[in-house]
Amino acid sequence: MASVDECRQALQELAARLDRNAETVRERVDLDRTLACRITDLDTAFHGRLTGGRLIDLTDGDDPKAKIALNTSSDDLVALVRGDLDIGRAVASRRVSIKANPFDLMKLRKLL
């Protein structure tokens, strides 16, 4: 099981990757939504905002009103960010769940 710090680091790496490619990401997916990432096995969460192709304001804690919510285990989060776990397969096998409105899910698919 990955630690809270490892999950935080994985999300910071994801944010940095999106930041480096913000122009390309923004062209593919132009969203401005709050995002919560809930780590089921650690009973912890992180939240931020996906806007302009970037993940910003990433901080500890849940946002129950987040427009997009990702639920997963700590190991699966780290594997997703590293590219060791395919998001499509993870969702299909219910290792990861993403809650969002249908239009946002269609936009997010372009990222995945």
C-alpha cells in the first residue's frame, strides 16, 4: 500500500506533467471543474481544480461538492500516474471510479 505522501507526490507529478503540456491538453479538453481524488484504502483525499489544461490548487482534504471525483486505492493511483495501469481497464474492472456529468466524462476520455 502506498503512503499518503506517495499519493500526494503522484498527484503533484500529474499536475507538473499537465502544466508542461497545458497547451496541448487545453486543445483536447477545455474544462474548468473542481476535482476530488479519494484514496479508498487510506481514507484520505485531495482536491484541486482542472482548468486551462492544468491541475491547480492541489491540496489535502476532500471536496464533497467537486464536479469530478476519482475514487481509487493508493497503489492504483500511483500506478495510474506512472503509466503502469491503463485507466480504461482500471475503470472497466472497477479499480477506479470516476464520477462526473456525462459531458465532462466525454471530455475526460480525450485525456485518457
